[in-house]
Amino acid sequence: MTGAAIRQAVILVGGKGARLGAITRAVPKPMLPIAGGRPFLDYLLEMIERHGYRDIVLLAGHLGEALEAAYSGRRIGKAMVRVMREPVPLGTAGALTIAREALDPRFLLMNGDAFFDINLRALEQASQRSGATATLALRRMADAARYGRVIEEDGKVVAFLEKDLSRPGPGVINGGVYVLKRAILDLVRDLPCSLEQQVFPALVKRGEIAGREFGGYFLDIGLPETLEQGHLELPGMRARPAAFLDWDALVAVGGDPVGPGGFRWMDGAVEAVRALNDRGHYVFVVGDRSGRADPAGAFDDACRSNAEIQERLALEGAHIDRFCARDGKPFSNVLNEATSEWPIIRERSLLVAASNGEAEAARRAGLTARVFDGGDLARLVRSLLAQAAKD
């Protein structure tokens, strides 16, 4: 695996939302409140940030001033949000031209009116392996009639079929999440320009578009009935099990944490994290590595080590949601802090512990737990997942 992990995510938030009627005349569709007032866009931002993307660009159009006022310069976790506005409607591909100078060589792109709960880093890995100019996250639907269908063969997209309500039935659709190369802008010539109708078909002819099918929860809020579905389902989608992994079960670091020979994965570490990501678990790494009570420079070393972990995991299609500093606190405190910030389902969560006492405390709190014995982390995690499922 070569190349650097993607750090930039771009969200298209410029649509008018005409099919939703009067409710989008004063509120941009991505900012429509979901079940109690949380904007739909916040669900997307949270998902992007916890996957480790740090530069988020919103490409606004209709009611762009509202998006700018709410999000420009805003920090979401460790990510910073920027808003760029198209002067006139430019289409889903044309909107990218206003960010031409700001775009990284490879970036994640997402539609601002759809939520597709997938492992974003796995899509990035598929893009890296295919080398395609565009790599699409695909979703198999029981009825694909209202979306249009995507025909994929051996990882390559070979055709797009127009939506046809007269032909209901199962099919694979475009999930509205992509990894793109900045070179895609070379195909944006006449404005307005559509990714779906002009650019992607052109890439099919060139053989430069790939697809990877995912099975995660999917919701497009473009219709009144699907917006109502979002009110009923989206808040609950945030609640999921968590896996707490002891830092020393993941990597061994000696000397310079990012220098030659200074970083080594423990057996099965990458496979364990990837498996948890693919199952939809939150993944937290817990360790005494904040540096608050350590010698000068330890804090910087910990930050560098954690950044190195994220970079290397991203290239393997995986990520850590948060690094939690124990700082001498008992695990119960770490757990309580995590559950106050994240909607964690405790009874299906697990801990790879550093000690028997820590494992016992986790069990009393409702988690499945076991002490890491220096063996294969993936095997241990699979065993814990199986036990949590039985319990």
C-alpha cells in the first residue's frame, strides 16, 4: 500500500430541496432539524470527523449564507469546517470548481442530503487499490427504482441506468459517497455540470471509475416520507457498541515513535481494528500516554504516535474514533467520560484490558472484557465479539 491517507472531506450542500416543498425555502436541506432539532448535516460531520478526516469543506449554494453563518470556521471534534459558496448554481461537478485551489490531490466527497453508514476508510482503501479517478460507495436496495441503478463488474463501474419507476425491484445504487482524484476537474468543462449525468458516464467510457458495495444503513432525505423516516431512525443510528483497546495491545513503540524501527504493530492489531470498524463499533484506544505526568517531550511523542497509528490504519481501511488518556484514572472513569460524549450501548461493548482488576471493573459496568496476554489481538477481539453477542 502506497500513498498518504486522505485528510480532506468535501460535502455538497448547495441543492434547493424542491421535492420537500416549503420547508426548504428558509432552511437549507442539509440543515433541516432531525428529531428534536439537531441538523441533518451534523450527523454527517460527526461521522466524517470520527473517521479521522480533519479538513471539511462545505460547498454551498441555495441559502449559502445560512450554512456559512452556522458552520464557517466551526470545529467539529478535531476537524475544522470551511464553507465555500458558488455564485450561481453550477451543478454537483461544477460546484467543485469553486474549491479548485483548496482541493487535495485525493479527497472524500459526500452528498449533503444522504446518510450512508459505512467504513469510510475502507472506501478510501478500495480507491487506493483500484487507482481509479473516482471510486463510488454502492448500496444494494430492495427497490432501486427511484434511484437509478449502477452496474458494477469486478470492482469497475461499467454502466449507469436511469431511474425508472415502472421497473421496481432490487438493484445496486450510487450511495452518494465517493473518493475522487482532483484530476476529475479536467472533465468539468461546460457549466453547470453534473457528476452523475456527465462526469461519471465519461469516466465509464475511459474505464476510470470503480465501485465498492457496502451494506450499511442508508437514508436519502430528499422526499417528505424519507425525511420523516430520518426523524424516526437517525438518532438511534448513533447508538452503537464500543470497543476499548489498551494502547499496548495495539502497538509497540521504542525510541523515535515514528522513526525507523520505532513502531511495530502487535500481532493481529490492524485486523482487529478493521473488523470492529466494519461491524460499526466505536473504537477507543486507552492508555497512559497523555504526557501530563511524564518527562518533557512525552506528550509530543504520544501525539506523534497516535497520528502515526491513524495514518497507517487509514491505509489499511481502518480508524480509531478516539484516543483516551487514562492518566492514572480507573477504567470506570474512562468509560463514564466516553459514555457522556458518545451514545454507547454498554451491554454489547467490550474491553481489551491491561490488568485483571481493570477487566473485572469493566464486567461490573456491563462490558465483556479480557486481559491482553500478548497473543493475536484479532483472535482475542473475535472471541470477545462472540461472547458479547451471546450475553
